[in-house]
Amino acid sequence: MDRLQSLEVFIAVAETESFAEGARRMGLSAPSATRGVNALETRLGTRLFDRTTRRVRLNEVGKMYLEDARLIVAQLQAADDAAAGATTNPVGELRLTCSNEFGRIYVTPILTEFLDTFPDVSADVVMVDRVVNLIEEGFDVAVRIGSLPSSGLTAVRVGSVRRVVCGAPAYLERFGRPETPADLTGHQIVAAAPVSPTTEWRFGRDQSNIVRLKPRLRVNSIAAARAAVIQGWGLTRVLSYQVGPELQDGRLQSILEGFEPEPLPIHLVFVEGRRAPAKVRAFVDFAKERLRDIRVLR
């Protein structure tokens, strides 16, 4: 029995608290498992288990050794998977999360093209407007907009979005185009989220220019705010991707561009970096090129 197998046997016995059960999990006989653990203890020069006639339990040394043994086995398996993944086709279910609007407009077309390209991959996508914990909730990849906290996850930047004030050409022609943020106080404002009665919009790269506004219309839906503004009812402030098609086809125009805050970065975030499964690496490589080609995300 080699050193790796003896570690795997040790882990199995520790988790089942039984030589017989641990051996069964490993596909070995109970005497083989016992010999493997005995050889490991001999090599280490210390006991790892407290044994009775009915069960075996880890002692304090064994508990510490178990943590290291699990890490060693997991790292070796990850290295094997990474090497194998370089030459194997992506397979399995890809779990992805992103915000509703971004997912609908940009991620879905890329994802369906990806699935056409890799027929052995399926996808489970959750579009939700909150930050999802990838590890706790079992996701492979997330699309994140905004600054990233330190998390130990791998992040690939794919673009950025602006915070834009926009209105319909008909509205701007009728009521005039604001030249400075302060001019907004004389316009009909559509707020795209429930906030306090006075809405603060911050301008400038350092966001030090603050304008307090009282919206005529407040909605908790980006789609509703967008629809009202397209109808020529007022001005709103959203992220540039949320009105990307409308800005491109001329239904909306952005204003006060010289006063915009620093753009927000967009990242593809995933677990394990280069050791991620082939399906994850394939999707990240596939999606990053397409997202970087989208004009409104540059």
C-alpha cells in the first residue's frame, strides 16, 4: 500500500470510526485497512486512533493529522483533474448566477451559444439581484458588477458600466438638456428604486458633487423606470447596460456624461482558478471574449 492510499484509508477509517466500514468504502478487506493504518502510525512514530473492541476514534494527534491528510488528498485530486481537464471536453451542469437585467440582456445569449458549442454541458442559471455566496450556495460562476471584496475567489475582468442619466429625445427637446447636475432639480425625475423622499445622486469621479432630488415617480423596477422615460415622461439614472439597446438605437440619450462617477467594473468570478473544472474554464474563456466585445460594456 503506497503513501497516498494509506492516507485515503486513514481518512475513511476516521470518518466511519470503523476499520470494517472504512475498508468497505475503499474496496479493501478489513485486515488490509488495519495494516495500512498500522504502517502509517509506525512511519509517523505515533498513534492516531484510540482503539476499543467496539470502535476506533481519533486522538488529538489524529484529529490534527486528519485535516492535513484531507488537504493533501484534495490537492492531489485537484492537480489530477486540472491535468486531465486540459485534454477532456467540458461536461456536466454549469451553475451560474447574475443579476436579472444583465442576465436577460447579455448573459442568456452568450450562454445559449456556449451550450450549442459544448453539447455535453447543461446549465442552471439563477438571476437574482443580490450577492450570492458561490461556495455556500453551490455555484460555479457569478457575474459581479462593482468592486469585489477579498474572498479567495478568482476574478476575470470583462468590462465596466457607467452610471448614466438619460431621457428620451422628445423630453429633452421639450424641456431642455441639463448642462450641470444642479439643473436636474428643475426636471421630472423617475427614481428606479425605493429610497427616502429625497434622492441623492452623486456626480464626479470622487462622487463629491451631491444633488438632492425629489422624484415625481418612484418605482422598484428598472424596466418600469425605463418604460416611463422612453415615453418621454422624465429623466432617470441607471447603469449603462440597463439601457444599452435604447442608447444604441436612439430611443434614449445620455446626458451629463462629463459628470459621471468612476465606472463600475464587471467580473466573472469563480472558484479554484486554473484548477476549476473544464466546464468552468471553458465558459469563462468563452464568455469573457464575447462580453469584452460588447460596446456598451467597454
